[in-house]
Amino acid sequence: MLIENSSKYLLKKTRAKSKMFEYDVPIDEHISVESNAIELLLIAIGVIGNTSNELWNLKDAPLNVSEDSKKELEFSSVLF
């Protein structure tokens, strides 16, 4: 599973930071976000790629996605 607690925490902080820009909070009052926030984008793209590969390799209909993959895709959808 690509998404772990630290990724979820980093996503929450990143979303909070984006809301501060959205509501024109002065920069000096913004929360700090870790410098590795860009990794969220890479994780989300990896999740989409892994799930796409999983679906591609299924031979029979219906195409079922595992519960872990569903949770990871939900994480990616929140990010995008």
C-alpha cells in the first residue's frame, strides 16, 4: 500500500495551506508545510498507475478493484 499515515497527514496540511491562499490569509500567518509535499503528487500518480496496471491485467469481467486500491484512489482524487 502506497498511502500511509504520514502521506495522509501531509495531504491534510497541504490542503490547509491551499485554503490559506484561497482565503487570502496573510503569508506571515500561514502554516508551514514540509518540503517533501511534492512527493504527494508522485504517490498519487503511482497509485493511479498501479491501479491501471491491476485493471489492465484482469482478464474477466467484471473488473473489480481491491479495497486497498479503492482507498488509495480516493486519496489521489482528493489530491487532484
